[in-house]
Amino acid sequence: QVQLVESGGGLVQAGGSLRLSCAVSGRTLSNYAMGWFRQAPGKEREFVAATAWTGRSAYYGDSVKGRFTVSRDNAKNTVLLQMNSLNAADTAVYYCASPRNVGSIVYSRTSSYEYWGQGIQVTVSS
């Protein structure tokens, strides 16, 4: 059974940083792409970042480019999201996600992902 558990969220002041972690169990992370999404109240789930299964490519939503960095530690079966220069618009519940199949996917689509974490709140105070 595949499980994803996010950690590292919380409250931070504007301009600050947070690092989210996603611990993956039930599969070997190195075979799979991984994604991060977020959802603010009243809004649709938004693509944030993804890392290819090879670990050599990363992809970002326009609103976080240059501020967020996604990485993976296959030995620990963990995916990280480093978030810098946070602002109020980054306030949301953040989810990590893993696809059903190995290999490449359309990283920005929620429908590409089969498994989701429970989500973790990130609140940026202005």
C-alpha cells in the first residue's frame, strides 16, 4: 500500500522560508516521478513543482519559479520542497503526489497522479 506523508508546514512571516518533506512508503521512490500541489480556500488545486523519476529534471508552476526548489532523496524515499521568499499568496494546503505508473508523466496535471498525501497547511503572514 502506497502512503505519502507530508511534514514541515506551519506559520511563517512573509519573506521567510519553509521546507516541506514527503515521506513515501510502499514503493521504491527512484522509479517514480513525484509532484507537489497546493490548494487555497475556494480555489482549485494548483501545480507547484515536480521531479522526474530520473531525478535529473524539475518542473515548476509559474507562480513559484525562482523561489521554490524540489529535490528527492531516493535513499530515504523522501521528496523535499524548499520554499523561499514566501508571500501571502503561498498560503495553502500543500500536497505531495505520486503517479500510478513508472516513467514520465504530464507533471502539472492532477489526473497524472494516483496517490496523494493528506496535505499540510502552510500559512504566510504579511
